[in-house]
Amino acid sequence: MIRFRNAIAAALLVLLVAGGCNSGDSGSDGDSGASNEGWTPEYKDGKLQPLPDGFPSRPLTLLNADAPEHDDGLYARAIQTALQDISPVAIEVRDQNYPTFGTWAGIQFMQDQSGGKEGYIAEVAAMVGASLDLLTEPIEDEFGMTLEDFKPVIVTEQTPFVLVSRSDAPWKTYQEMVDAAKASPNTLRYAAASGSLLDIATNRIMKAGSWNAKVIPMEGSTDAATAVAAGEADFTMLTPAVARSHEQAGKVTALLVVSKAANAPGDWSKAVTTTGIGLPDEPWVSYRGFIVAPEVSQAHKDWLFELFKKAGEQPAPKERIANLPGAQSVVLNGEQIDKIVADAKVFAEPIIRDLGLAYDQK
């Protein structure tokens, strides 16, 4: 396992480079030194104007801590497109794939980069999944981070999880697959994005339904999807964007949607929902948006919230939502997200421990 930076040395380096940034709520930590107190959003010719302190005065980076073709990478590019006519500075996307520790390695990356502690880098995050990494991975041991270091700016989309099977499987419905699994225990091949929220949700559903499968560990959901599409595994749990591409190619079939609704969304109307199988309170869903380094001032977070909120109203993100069954455009601020992730962590911890998926149980 790769050990990361020496925290003290990095902190000293940042102080030398940044000259000691003020991270207060109305701080003067931009380029001009002017106060941001009392700021309200202002647009000129459709572009959001910088803060009084001059932020931002150079390009902003959207960090994707996963593969480019992953949901986070696709989301980042949709937001980048949306911001072309809104942002006063250029918007760049950086793919920095971290198969282990994901979002949390991304937070450390932001802290280590020039401008990261001022908000010039915003990381795409699936909020609930990232918070549960604290239970399934040794985040505090490796990074010295806790939930207090998780600083969400905004959520702009909500998407369900969907269990898919290879399209040439002998079963055609979720119940038929479960019956096959019960008839031959530990025989069906489950491509697992091990330790992820998708994996936790799948294990929870299997245990609640009293069935099991042979686990085939995968580095991530895109690999899991590819394995099922190629017939190397029988089923997996995915987000809609990843599932959709393989479904359209005729390689996978949606069987179960994690949803509080009684019926699956239109494009997956032949599937059942977790509510439909007697599990109405499952919290497994992707709230996708942006986080920043914990040192970023409230004023800069407020500016980024306005920028990303406006981006979510543009055609590219709306088109993305329209193409994802069950997806919704939402706007959640940092305080609302903090509550969601804290509640999810409390709900999920006993489930994770009961499944033996906590990092100190492995």
C-alpha cells in the first residue's frame, strides 16, 4: 500500500507558497485582499462575476478521482460543457484515477496542489459512498481524515442503483435469478466493486433475500459492468450511466432498481424495485456533486455553489439526467449534504459490520 505525503512538510510548503491563507467565513483570501463580506451573486453578459477578493482569477479544475468513463468523469464533463458560457475563467477536467481510497485521496491531492486550499480545484463526489469509505477503508489511518474533513459544496443530481444481469442468462426476472441462486448456492457469479456503496447495497439485498453468490472482486463498477457484459460474471450493481451503455449494446438487462417507488422508471419498467420486494427504506443512492479541500473559505464555497447551481440548469446536465432512468436534478447545499452523509453513516454502520465489510473486520 502506497503511503502518502508527510503532512507537516506539506503544510509548511503550502504556507510558504500561499503566504498563510485566511479560511474564515468572510475571509480575504483571494488575489486582491478585498473582503467578501456581504457578497451576492452578480452576472454580466451571462457570466458569474468573481468575488471582491478576485477569486477566481485563473482556471478552475474539476477533479475526477476515477476513470474518465466512470459516472464521475461523465458528470464532470457535462458540468464543464455547461460552464463554458457561465464561468469567468476557463474550466478544466483532470482525471486522477485512485482505485484505492478514491475521493479521500482526491481530497489530499487538492490540498497538495497550488490553489487547492483556495478552491481552485473542486472534486466530483458521490456523497454517501464517499462517507461510507470511512467505514470500509482505513481512511483515518492512512490520511488522518474524518468526516469533519469532508466539505461538500453542492449536489446537482440524484441517481438510483440498478442490479443488472448478463442478457443471455437463463433467468429473465429478478425473482427467477434469486430462485436460481437459492437452487445452487454460491454458484451465480457476482462481479463486485469490492467495498463500494454498490457492493454494500448488493450484499445487503442478498442477505435480506436469503441468497448468495460467488464473489468475483473488481477494481470498480466499470470493470464489473464489463465482466457481466462479456459473460465473465452473471450480475452486478451499477449506476444508471454505466448500466445504460451496456444495456443499449444488448449485453445486460436491468432486473432490480433501488428505489422508494413501487415501480421502476419507464425505461426499466420490466424491472422490480427494492420497495416492490419488501425493502422500502434502502438508502443506497448516488448524490453527485462537488467537494473542496477542508481549508477552502466559506466565501469561496458560496461562490462555487452559485457557479455549479447555475451549471445544473444548463442543457448538458439536463440532457445527461434525461438519459439516465430514475435520475433527478436536485440542488442540495453543504449543510443539507452534511446531514445526508451523517445519517447514512449511522444507518449503514451496523449493516456494514453485520456483513463483515468494515475495514477493521477484513
